[in-house]
Amino acid sequence: SNYHVAVVGATGAVGQQMLKTLEERDFPIGSLKLLSSKRSAGKIISFKGKEYTVEEATPEAFEGVQIALFSAGGSVSKALAPEAVKRGAIVVDNTSAFRMDSNVPLVVPEVNEKALTNHNGIIANPNCSTIQMVVALEPIREKYGLKKVVVSTYQAVSGAGLEAIEEMKQQTKDILEGNEFTPEILPVGGDKKHYQIAFNAIPQIDLFQDNGYTFEEMKMINETKKIMEMAGLEVAATCVRLPVETGHSESVYIETEKGGATVAELKELLATAPGVTLQDDPANQVYPLASECVGKNDVFVGRIRQDLDRDNGYHMWIVSDNLLKGAAWNSVQIAESLVKLDLLS
Ligand code: 11C
């Protein structure tokens, strides 16, 4: 059958990719509603050759909606996701609003699709940098167990939205032309100071927490434990913003429970893992690149090396399109899983 679908945040960086993904996957849509803030309402967006007028997201807008994909910021989700559920919709929420609620499944289908069966109307889509990491780590955890993860990220500006992309481009131009400029958005719209992103690397994504970690780092730590159902997993993260438009890269160090797996064995495992493309051939300079992952749904893994001091330690490089597997594709994939598992009323 066909479903009544709403996309909330339809004009944003992720919302646009959600529409593209729904189109490409030929998701069974009966009717489509494009919702946004009041500011963007009235815009025209075309979907499968038909034009839609973006409407303001209000509680009443969810009347008759069966699946609502939210990506319009945490405060919008907090206010409207429960309203959508009240009206019978199942919400797939791409913000951090509900991720750590114990009655909300936090789902990456390659890892914990079965968690969907316990949903109470809202399903949370994890943070982009978390998703690509757990897709690569799950096959290793299954076979060898996992004790510890230490990740450093190299994140693209599109994770901070369309305005952040614009800021990076304009700054680059201003610097090359010798013009004055004032950073206004990055690292975080809501913080006191703003820094140059062009030709720079900023070790702050989202706001600092009391423990000295940023919220992005704490998301990676807490979400990884929840998705993998491993409260005792040791995870540490350092998240850095780079002047890359799209595609998050991650340097990941892991320690497995069982030592002794060879790099060749890990490569063989990842070569056939769901949602993973192995790109690992140093002799021919083959490794994942942010510039190459854009527009693709997979998580790309390479540079797999044995740690030189520990026989259960491994290093790798994990790259994915943060707007696709990190956001839009994972959300649509969850919607596809709900259809497949017959979990839509
Ligand atoms: C970034 N990871 O790259 C963030 C964006 O919790 O869904 C995603 C924020 C989130 O800036």
C-alpha cells in the first residue's frame, strides 16, 4: 500500500536529501506534505515532477499523516513530534531531542533494526558521525567483541546546515580576495564566539558540556553505547570541523575483546558487511575520501592497520556522506524497515 508522508524541515540541508532519497528509493508515497518553519512556508519544491507548496508545520498539519520524517531542529521536534504521534503518525526524528529517551529506539538498521519493534510512535535517527562509525564497527563487534573505541572526526560544514556551507564559501572567497570578514555561524550558531572555518580546523562542534567534552562528542559516546546495547563499552571522541562541504571522515582506534584477528580477516569481514564499501589498498593509494563519498549511501572503510603495541588494537578510516547515511538515507531506511516489518498502522 501507499503511505501518507510528511517531511518536516523540507527546505533544509537534510530535508532536501530526504526528498531526493524518497524519490530515488521510490518509497510508496500516497500523499506528501512538505512542512517547515513559518519563514520557509510558501516555497515551492518539486518532487517526482510535481510541485508542492511548503506549509507551516503546526499540530493540525499532521492530521492523516502516517509517517513523519523530522529534521528541523530539536525544538521543533520536541514541540511537534508528540503532536504528530497523537494524530496517529509514526515519527522518524533526525534531531537529538529524543535519542537518549529510554522508550525511544535509536536505530541504525544494519546494527539494531529489531529495536524498531519496541517503538512508541517516535523513532530516533542517530547523529551523523555516530551512524557511520557503528555501521563499520558492528560486524567487528559481532565476530570479535568490542572493548574500546577512540575516535577523532574530521567533519564537513553541511552538518551545521546550508547557512554554514554558505559561510565557508564566502569566507574562502573573502580570504582569497583579501576582503575583511566576520565569522557569524561556526563553530556553533548558539555560542558566544565564532571562528574562521576557511583554511582552518575547529575543535568544537556544538556546545561545551560541564565535563569539557562538546555535545557532539557526548552524542557519539552515548549514542554508540545505546545503539550497540553496550553500556560498558569504553568510548572517547574528539570532534573537529574542517572546511569540507560534505562527507564526514573519522580516524577510529578500536580494541576488540578477542585479540589475534589479522588485518586481512577484518578486511574480508568488512568487504561483505551490509552498508559498507571497503576501499583499502595502500599499494595503489586506495582509501576512502570525503570528496568521493558524496551522493552515495554507503559507509566507506579503509586504512585498516594493526596497532603496533596491542594485538587486539586496530586503526581505520571511516568516511560517509553525512547528509545521506548520516541523516536522510538512514531516516528513509528506517521508514523502509517499518514497512518491511509491518510496523506501520
Ligand atoms: C554536525 N553532527 O556535523 C552534526 C550535525 O544531532 O543530528 C547533526 C546534529 C544532530 O554538525
